[in-house]
Amino acid sequence: QVQLVESGGGLVQAGSSLRLSCAVSGGTFSTYAMAWFRQAPGKERELVATISSLGFINYAASVKGRFTISRDNAKATLYLQMNNLQPEDTAVYYCKATRFVHYWGQGTQVTVST
């Protein structure tokens, strides 16, 4: 059974940085397409960034230039480096693994204060 566990969220001030991690177990991490999503209160879940099994990367326009997605296949871990955080980045952040089916983590809260 594939399991995803996010960590690294917290409460920070605007302009700060955080690094989220998503540890994946129970499958072959290197074969998964990975992604970060976020969901703010009262809003739909939105895509933040994706990284394919071959390392191709895409970002949402709202985070491009501030966030960096990466993966370490040896550690079976996905990362999201978030710089210059703003209050509008406040959300629960989820990681997703995809290979024929989708697997989701439980989410980690990121709160950015002014």
C-alpha cells in the first residue's frame, strides 16, 4: 500500500520561507509523477507544481519564481521549497503520487501572517 506523509508546514510571517517534504512508502517512488496541491479555506484544491518521473517540472503562475519543486528518488521524498511566502499562500498543502492511480497525503498546514 502506497502511503504519502507530508511535513514541514507551520506559521510564518510574510516574506519567510518554508520547505515541505512528502515521504512516500510502499511503492516505487521513481516511477511516480509527483505533484503539490493546496486548498485554502472555502476554495477548491488547486495545483501548485508538478514533477514527472523524468524530472520535467511545471508551476502554477501564482508561485512561479517563488516555489521550487524537487524530488530525491534515493530517499523517496518530494520537496517544495517556498520562498517569499505571502498571506495568499495560506492553505493546506497536499502531495500526490500518480502511476495509473492517484495517491494523496493527509496534508500539512501552511499559514502566512502579515
